[in-house]
Amino acid sequence: MAHLRTEGICKNFGGVRALHNVDFSCARGEIHALLGANGSGKSTLSKIITGVVAADRGTVYINNRAAAIHGPNDMFAQGISAVYQELSLIPQLTVAENILLGQEPTRLGGINSKAAWKRAAEVLQTIAAKLDSEIPLHVPVRSLSSAEQQLVEIAKALAREPEILILDEATASLREKEVQVVFEEVRRLREQGCTVIFISHRLEEVFDLCERATVLRNGEVVATVNLAETTEQDLLRHMLGEVASVDSLSVPAPQDRVVLEVKELSSASSFQRINFQLRAGEILGLGGLQGQGQSEVIQAIYGARPYTGRILFEGQEVQIHKPAAAINSGIVLVPGDRHVEGLALQRSVLENVTLPSVAHRSRFGLLKMGREEEVTAGVVERLQVKVADVHLPVNTLSGGNQQKAVIGKWLLTQSKVMLLDDPTKGVDVQARLEIYRSVEELCSQGVSFLLSSSDNKELIALCHRVLVMYEGQIVAELAGEELTEENLVAASMRITPGVKGVS
């Protein structure tokens, strides 16, 4: 008997069909992957199971009984916990308060603070102890890194000791060691009879953790497979049909003209003495293990982090101490955390795409809606953004299409340098290729890119050169035939004889 199953689930958002007659089931104590391209319906199905989204038609069954789940209370009553890539933490509350929110121990009609802290410490310790690190219980979660916040979100779900756990891109912000610790906890829950639904674009994680996988495409179930009998290519064919390859990319050679130069750039304990030149039409990568200062370098150039040293734009020194100064100079950011830094989620696709460039089209402080719709439609067509109506909220788009909207808003500003900070995190293979082709096209027009990525294959496919960072410094430069995955990994771990070093 299935522990959890859905029958005939259908859901439309406006004119977009998200799910159509979805039948899905998993057994008690099973770790079951739910896969598909961005926009295939994975997150919508998980949110219907948890009551965040109401199905137009169909039924969710738990232990073979129809479950009426209309919100968090119903979800918790059914023994369900969920972890999403979009965090549900309250930034102002402490780590302990977030972990036990809604399930605080009580005594004499009030919260038993001592018992609450003890319980929060027990839950967080199961994760933090294995990482040889400590996340303080008393600090506000807003003071933590994105990876630490994600671990707190996972601890919050584990604290409920769920019978059904949904992990929807929950590992996207985590490093490999952190992922493995989370997997240990997931396997422990499975041994206790917990059923786990695992959603991820990282297929290596799927094969590592899961026994079976159900694949959605265009809102419909196209396959349920035993992973022991399946290859990555099989899954990709189910997800996308014929799979395009990054080998089809042809990034043009850069020009000789230097657009951006940094000299002796440093920022406290984040990075030291960074020097490089970025030429017109060049894609320059920042590689290395995660957390070695790559994102911080990008933040400094964008004016979001204090720095010392010099930044030259088109040969002239510029003072960039806030993002507005960078944007005015023609330097823009496409962040990995699009929900916090890239988009106004409740506003429409049109508003998100047009806002940075609205001054270029206003006359006497007035705008013509027809013109705004026209330029938005041009961006949507150029980047192949899947949206039924540009007036829909941008949070109704899939993750990949949201990221295209972030890129699209800067296309209208005629920017000369784009800073990309892990821009395809949580984005499926097809959407990645579409984003890569947009970058390729912009390069041919002379736009320059500084790309920080945790994906070595992405760096190799796109970049003319990659600067490898280690503990806040550039330790190697790879280009041409030297730019291989083997050399990138070796340089990241400081074991690279024969690779060009950079002081």
C-alpha cells in the first residue's frame, strides 16, 4: 500500500497548464525523486501535497485515505514537513526560535524557554556536529550565510519528526560535505519509516540518495523508473526529449579592448589582492571550491561590499561603493539568489523586466503601457521566457524562467559588464542552455561577463579564461587547452603542477 499517492491532480495558473491528471505514489520508507525541467510541475505538485496550492481537480491520499490539506496546520497534522529552496525563516527571529516556530514546548500556559533551547540544540546538533562547525542558537538567522540558513530550514523540518518529508531543491545552496550530512539524516529518517520526496536538478544527488524517480514533463507524468536500472541520459530524455549539448555553443573570441580592470582589490577577511583585466566580449570565470571569496569579489565590484584597491572602467578609475554607482557605470548583477536580490516576486513580469530601464522610455515623467508591453514582449521572445501573460506575478514562473527575467531586465539598460553569481543554481538543463545562448549572443555584441560558478562544466563551456580562487586569493589562471575539469579541480585543491599561477 502506498504511503502517499495523488490521483488525477490538475492545476492551471491563468492560461498556463501546470499539472494534468498527475498520478504519483511512493511507499512508506521510500526516498522517491520527483524530476523534470523547470516549469514541468514538480514544485506545484509538492505544494498541492502540502496545501500551499489548491488543486483544481484530483485527490491526495495518505495511507489510502483522502487527505484534506488546506494549509500548514493540516499539513503538520498529517505528519508532513517540507523544505524549499525559498526559505520560510523569519529573519529577525533567532535560530532556536525559527527551528521550533509553531511547536514550542509549553509550561503553565507559556513557552518553556529552557526546554525549547534544549530541543533546538538537539536538532541542530545532529547536523552541525558532523560538519565540525557551530551555528549559534541565539543569533538572528539574518546574520547567517545562505548555506547556514538552509541548514536551519532543514533542522526546522526535522524537528517535527515527520512521517512524510518533501525536499524541494533544498540542497541547492549547500556544499558537497553539507549535502552528505543532510543525506545521512534523510537516510536515518527512512530507517524510521519516513517517506521522502526529493526534488533536485543535481542528478548525481538523485542517484546517490533515491531508489525510484517519477519524471514530469509539461505537467504530466512521463515515466516512473527504478534508478538502479536507469542512466542519467535516460532521465534527461524523459525530462527533455532529445537533449541538446553545451558542445553546440560557440562563444566568439573577445576583443582586445579592456573594459574592466581591478587592481589590488581587497575586502577584510573575504579576499586579498585581486588583480585582473576583463576585455570586451570576454567571459572571465571565477572558479574554485565554494566559499573561497568568489561571490564577495563580485559583490565588491557591484558596490555591495566595502573594498580597498582600484576599479577601472573603460580606462577611468571609478568609485563604486553602492550598486547604483555600478549600474550607472554600466555594470550590473545577475545573482544566484534571485528571490532576495534579483526580483520583486509579487510584482508582474512586465514590472520586473522594465523597472531598471524605465527612465529611458519615460517622457515628462509619463509612460505608455503599450510601449512597456512591447519591450517586455521583446525580452520574453528573445530569452524564450515561458509566461502566458506578462502581467502575471513573476513568482508564478518556474525557477529557470525567473532567472531569465533577471537577465532580461538588464538587456534593456544596454549594460556593458554583467556580473553573474552562480546564475544557473536550481535551473534545469534546457533552461541552462537557453541562458548560455543568451550569454553567447551578448558576447558577440561586445558585452563582457564575470562569472562565478560552482559548476566546473559551466565554467569550461562558457569561459575564455578561469581564475581559480583559494582562501580569498587567485592561485591559478586556466585558458585554452589547460581549461579542463581535471585542472580546475586540481587547482581548486592546490595540487596543480604545470598550471599557470597568478600572484
